[in-house]
Amino acid sequence: MIEDVSDPTKAKVPKVRIPKAIWQRLCTPWKNAVIVKLLGKSINFHILHARLLKEWRTEHEFEVIDVGLGYFIVRFATPEDCTMVLIGGPYKFFDHYLAVQPWDPSFHPARAKAPKTAVWVKLRGVPSMCFHEAIVLYLGSKLGKPIKVDSITLLGTREKFARVCVEVDLSQQLPSSVALDLEELPQSLILVEYEGLRKICFHCGEFGHTEDICHFKNPGKSAPANNSSAQAMIELTQALQPDPAENHMIFGPWMVQQRKPRRKNSVSQHTTNSHHAQSPTSSEPPNSPPRIPAKSRVVERHVGNNVHQAR
């Protein structure tokens, strides 16, 4: 039975104790639930619900609960649906990762730390002979818990980078590179690029803020923000010589995936072409009415009929 255990002589805040048996019964309906948060972007409840329905094709319906501060709890009808969602990631909405973790009775959004989540990682600089699943997974294990290797990476037809899915702890420093020792060859430096993680500090290597507001940053040793990936790679390689074990980790813009420029809208080109098509050099008389495409004429007649009928 729930009881009042307040001590009026020591504390002014009322205190209630829930017995263990009642607490276990309260937690039972939540065992098939997960905690989700869209990283680096706020999202509306209804939009998230719609995206989850489209992404998670579960056997039964699920319930989405907004618990505040960007966190949501999703409760499933069966443990099978819950397990399918937990192992089916990573999930990306609006180019941002959706962190999914098992429900924990001690979870509180105000006390929650950055979650662990599965992300796709590009390893740039992997030698061609190392494009093997076991080696790529082992390299991924230096960043977190390796989950799987991208199918194109396994084919070995595109060797610009090796792509591996890794569960990373976003409350910890994110490694920016991995040094690979090769027998009888110079040390190979592999740069790490995290897909979908936009806010990575190039000073402390943590996720969730940028270099200009880093609370660890020394203003006297600020790195230029517009470093190119090529220049950053050169600086990092030089900094790791001659003994990488004695150097601190260096962070830079190669850690963040660059967004591809959007294609220009073809409307302007279409308008230009239409303008040229109706130029004065046309054989039609200059005062003749503009020609209307067939579909547009049908719509225009239909509208005219409707107007006539309304009269």
C-alpha cells in the first residue's frame, strides 16, 4: 500500500513511498516500450507519429506518448514488435537520426543524458586490401558497438570509403580517426565521418554543440572554422607523427557529413524555353490569343460550363 513517509521535523517536501510489489505492477505495461528522440532537431508529435507509422510496419498498433524535452515513449502491443524496432535501425527522419533505446523505469527527460544510438559511419582512407567485413567491423569497434557493414562496402566496387553501422555513445567523446598499423608499410590514418550528426564540436569532440559555444574551449587556441577536409587531413597526419600514442585526439570538419547541394529548380528553365517558343519570330499573328495546351483547354471549358450552370 502507498504510504506517506514524510518527516515533518526534517523536510517540508511531502514524501511518498510506493511498495515494490505495486511498483512492479505499474512497470509491467511498459516493458514493451522504447524511448525515442530526434537528434539535433525538434519534431511535432503528429509528424513523428505519421513518420513512425510509415517507417515501422509492426504487426499491431503502437502508442506514442510525448514526455517533453524532445523525448517520446512508444509502447507496443507485443514484445516481437518492440524487438523488431530495436534491431531494425538506424532510422533517419529529415536527415537526422532517431535515437531509439529500450524503456527504463528510471528514465526522466530532465535528467536524461545523450543517448546511445546506431549511426552510419564512413571510414576514409581504408586500404583496398582491408575491405573485408571482419576488418571493417573491427575498425568500427574502436568507435562503439559495430552492428553491420554496408552492402556496397562488402562488394568492394567503391573504395572511396568503408561504411559501417555503429552504436555510439553520444555522451562521450567521438573519435575522429583510427590509426592502422600495416606490416612493413607506413602507418595508415583513417578519418571518421559521422552521417547525420550535424552538431559535433571540433574542439572537444562531443556531440550536441559546436566549437563556438564549447565550454572546454581555450579562446587562445581556437582552430579556424573554415578548415577544408583536405587541409585538416594534412594537419592531422602531421600531428600524429612520429608516435600517435603520445598525441591527443584532434577533431575537425571531416567528422561531419557535408550536405549535397540541391538541384536547381527546372521551373525557370521551363519558363525561359516557353518565352523563346512564343517569341515574335513565330509564324502566328502578333495579336492572336495565346495557345492553350489540350489539358488546360479542357479544364477551361469545364470551368466555363460550371459558371454557366451556376447562372
